[in-house]
Amino acid sequence: MLTTAERKAAIAEKWQYYRTRKSQRKRNLVNHEFAFRVDDVGAGWEYVHFELDGKTVGSYRVSYIGPGVRDFVEIVTHMKEKDYQEVVFCNEPGEYVLLFSRRGDNIYVWLPSMEDGFFLKYDAFVDQVTEEFNRVYG
């Protein structure tokens, strides 16, 4: 398992890649259809799903015992003031660490199930996450 410093270094490499692309390629990197879905199944578990361009790129069973969807939404909405956040979803027998890094109007999202992660416009990301949260938890 990587340390926080190692994870930050890996994220910095992704931003370096982004910065060195030409304008059209940068637009293509952040121009995705993104969806965030939550299944509140009760009995101590929630399921969260990340979709990119119509494909599920990450599905995680999240325990109510640890940080849950509410904590995740709070972290995502506060990324306006931060440039890096880690979210830990508890599961049995371990945990999932999700990484988020924002630079200006863009966010880089790294999921355990998606080695290269993806870039998005931050506002599109946070809007989708909060919309789904409000739909499920009203």
C-alpha cells in the first residue's frame, strides 16, 4: 500500500501529463459524461458506483461504520478550497482509498479499480455527486 506522499507524487505526475498536452487534448481529457450512483441497501451497507462515458469504472460496498457517502459528499464539495483529498471507504475485510486532486476548474479522480484515473470539470463532478446524494437522501 502506498503512503500519502507516494500517492501525492503519483497524482503530481498525472497533472504534469495534463499540463504538457495541447489545448484540444486537454479539452478531450476533461470532456467526459460522468455519473455517480448510490444504492442504499440498508443493513449497514451502501453501494456507490462511478460511471464514465456510460461505463461503470468503480463500484464499492461501503460500510456505515466508517466514512460513508455523506462524508464523501462533504469532502467533494469542499474541494473548492483544497487541492488534494483522500476518501477511505471501509469494507470487510479492508478499505478502499479514493484520491481527488483539483487544479483550477478541473479535478483528477483516482479510483482503486481504475489505475489511470480520469480528469473532469470540477463543477460537473460536484454537481453530479450532490444531485445523486439529494436524490437518495433528500
